[in-house]
Amino acid sequence: MSNWALNNCCNHDQVVFLTTTAVCAILILALWRTILLMPFKLVTVFLHEASHAVACKLTCGHVEGIQVHADEGGTTQTRGGIYWVILPAGYLGSSFWGMVLMLASTNLLTARIAAGCLGVTLLVVLFVAKNWTLRVLCIGFIICLAVVWVLQEMTKVRILRYIIMFIGIMNSLFSVYDIYDDLISRREHSSDAEKFAEECPCLCNGVGWGVVWGFISLLFLSSAVYLGLVILSTN
């Protein structure tokens, strides 16, 4: 039975989860402006754009193309679908996938499934990518995941769960930062939030929607930590 109240926290697995989360977050923030995080940032941009595409397909639209640019930008060309569902799906979808990956890292089997799904997704996108930055990103991460998987299965290097967790935390933090940078501090007039405000002008402007989305992204991150501890409480 799951320990939702987290009584008698924390056991060894929970301590490792909390410590790894904190170390990954500190490492990401310390290396934020270095080239070392560039591949992980681009994966986050890819998941942002992929979330737009998923929302478009779920609302019966057509995805005409996805691009990820070396400057950490990206675009998703869609036709049809429900626009006010597609627009917030990028930022919130990235946060959601970050939570999913963090939870998947709590167990080796789910980490394997997450790595496999991510690898298959990148392989599919490789054949429909519209620019070379996204193609190289797909190839590079497929190779990276394959190497990590082989090391996990064939050697004593057990890092698959930590790689999945790192990607998850990177998605969560990047989403929050991106919302603040694009929608609140600089207020990009071509941003998803500004376009969303045009679709739903009765509630608040682009900055207001940025604050709302930022709060939801932080909620995803905190939920990932809490649910991770609940899952590990049963071990």
C-alpha cells in the first residue's frame, strides 16, 4: 500500500532520490550557460515542440513539421486543431514529460521503458525532421541512450536511471526558466502566451498567462518529487 502521508520518511531509496534530485538541480543551474548542457537543452526544446504536435493531433489537427534550432529555439507548424489547446501544450507538456521521466527513474524497469520510448520517438522524428539540428540531435541521443543501455546491461556502470532523472529535471527546470524568460521578463510578443491571450483575452494578458503556466510547471516539479517519494516508500 502506498504511503501517501510519507510516514517515517525517509528510507534509503528516498534519501538517494532526494539527494540525486538536489545534485542534478544544482549541477544544471551551475552549468546552465555552458556548452555542456546544450544537448540536454535541445532535447527539452524538442519535447516542447513535440508537445505542441501531440496536442495538435489529439485535437484532430495536422502537424506539418517540427524544427529545433541551435539557438535553443524551435517551431512546430500545425494546421487545424484547437489552437487554445495547442498553444499552452509546449511549456506545460515539457513540464509534464519532465515529471514522467523523474518518476520513471525511481525504478530500473520504468527507466528502461522511458529510455526505449524516448529512443523510438527520436528515431521516428529523425525521418520527419525539417532541419539538420534536429536530425543530428536525434542521432546523437539515440547513440547516447544505446551506449548507456549497453553499459547498464553489460557492465557494472549503472547510470541509466540517473540519466533519465537528469533529463527529467532538465525538462522541468528549463520549462520554468523558459516561461520566465520568454513570457515574463522579456515578454516576447510572438510567444505562445501572447498568442494565447489573443485567443482568451477575457482573463489576463500574456504575462498573466506566463505566471499561470509557470505556477503549473512548478506544480509538476513538486508533484514529481512528492510522487517519487511515495513510490519509493513501498520499497
